[in-house]
Amino acid sequence: MSTADLLYSEAEDDLRAAVRSLLTDRCPPATVISEAESGRAYDVALWRGLGAEMGTAGLLVPDKLGGQGATAREAAVVMEELGRAVAPVPYLTSAVLAAAALLGCDTDQEAVARPLGALAEGRTVGALAVPLSTVAVVPGGGSGAPAATVRADRDGTLSGQVSGVAGAAGADVLLVPATGADGYGLYAVETAETSVTVEPLTSLDLTRPLAAVTLTGAPARRLAGPGRAEAAIGRALLTGAGLLASEQLGVAEWCLTETVRHTKERHQFGRPIGSFQALKHRMAALWLELVSARATARYAADALATDSPDTPVAVAVAQAHCAEVAVHAAEECVQLHGGIGMTWEHPAHLYLKRAKSDEIALGTPGRHRHGLAGLVDLPAPTG
């Protein structure tokens, strides 16, 4: 069995440089704060430049289907940079979750290939209509597909509601799990239909808003039936959770870098506060956590890219660790910035909110540890 290569390739470094350059130019902290307060679902111009013009929207999609034919490793690099910038774009929800769900269906069918190509080219935005808190890794390694709360009627329409859907606001197409006479299935619904209501919810992370989706006899196209639909959704959630770890790594990296910079410049008692031993210890401990987080995130991305049988384990380990590291780094960033870290004008609160939101997205660390225990046949304590 070959050993996973956790180092970044030259192509991945080039991709990182391009994405970081774009985000530095178009997505500085002041712009993110303004966008978060605007009430818009995402930054349309930024997404056009990142997803369509740069081509990152189609990294996971084979070139024959209109994508770039890359792997989860390249997508992970993009997620890292998006985490560093807390960029308000639908990359996770559209280019990862929605695209991965479609890739799990029969891509030879026009009903699947057409929307997949549109997502890959950045012409449309999609969202997988499941709660963002849906657990991606389940004990035993089975499908993580959630129970459907939407009903599929015989006339080809869908009715029901799904709450807490990330990316639904601003999406052009929703991929909706539903059950009907033919069993469990995955359906595509256009949000432009008058029978589709997307109501924004109050979200902790305003850069990745949540919404409640209500369908009242909405026309739908069936993409996959029983068995295949569950597998497609389960794989999409697993992919999303694995790549979310890279976003959490990016959040933690920015927080540590910014905290080190601030503590070098902020003086008390005639000395930079970063020279105080207690603060040095806290930042050194955080750096060690970040190094471990990078290793687990990279392993999860590599496992997804190579379709390793250890993928569920790799993803569970990455999420159980990276989620907590991101939150810890954001908390330290706020605290070690002192009074300015508590202000709305400073971007630290954006990173804390993204970290806390990501911590419950696609399964909490505790849920992933529970899933991991089942995967490695090490039952968790019951008492």
C-alpha cells in the first residue's frame, strides 16, 4: 500500500498563488465585512471571477463533462484560501456538495450532465437541499444520506420543507432528496419556480447564510432512484466534510498569522506584547495544533482524491480535529487582539463566526468521533 503524499505539488502551489492573489485584490477584510452586512447571499462578482473565469467551480468535474478534471487535492487548496479570506462565495455548497452529488448520479443522462456542466462552468449555482448540520460520517461506513422531509408525488412534483440549507439563497437549482411511491430519490428543482420558496434564516455566519426551502407542488426532474441517490448524497456529504477541514485549516492559519503580526506591533510596558512568555506559549501551542490540522486535512483530501478505502476514517479524523483547532485559533485571535478584537470593524469576529459555524457543519467533532469509533471497531463509552 502506497503512502499518501501530504506535500503540496507545484501545480497546487501555483493554484494557491492565483486564488490568493484574486482574493487579496477583491476580497480584503473590509469588503467581506461590508458584504456580510449587505444581506446578499454571496458576492456575485467575486464568484464570477473565482468560479467561472478562474475555473475553480469545475475542479471536481471531469473535463469531458465541462469541468477541469482535477481532484479533491486541488479543491482543498481552494478551500484553504477561501477559509483564509472567509470569502462570501458558494464554493462549498455549489462546486463541492452540489457537484459531488451530481457526479454520483448517472452522468450519461442529459438530466444530470446538463446541470453538472452548468455548475462546472460557473454559469449556474446549485445547492444540495439538506441541513448543513447533516452528519457526513456514520458508524460502520454506510451512507450518510439523510432521511427525506420532502414528498415526491406521482405527477412529478415535490412538496415539503427543508430547513438550515446552506447556499439555497442565491442558488439557481436545488438538488432535493425526496421519497415517494418509487422510494428514495434525488431531484433537481429550479428556484425560479413560483412553487419554490427560499426564506433566509438568521445565521451566525453571515458569509455563508442558511435558508428554509419550502416546496408546494414544485416541478422536478428525477436524477437518481433508490440506492444510487443515497450513495450520491452520502458521497457528496463525505466530500464536503473532507474539504471543509481544509477551509478550517485556512481559518486557523489566518488567525495565527494575524495574531502573531498584532502581538509584534502592539506594545505594553515598552515591549511588544508578543515577547511576553505567556503569550509566546499560547501561540506556540496553537502552531502545534495547526501543524496537526494541516496533516489531517491534507490526508483527508488525498484520500478523497485517490478514492482510498480509508476515506471515511480520514474525513472523520480531520473533522474531529480541524473543527476544534479553527475555533480555538479564532478565540485566541479575538482574545490576544484585546479590545480591538471585540469590535465589529475588526475582521476577527468573521473568523470566529465561520469557525463556529463550520464546527457544526456536516457533523460536530463529537459526532465524527462517534462515527470514527464505529469505523475502527472501537465502541464509544455509553455511560
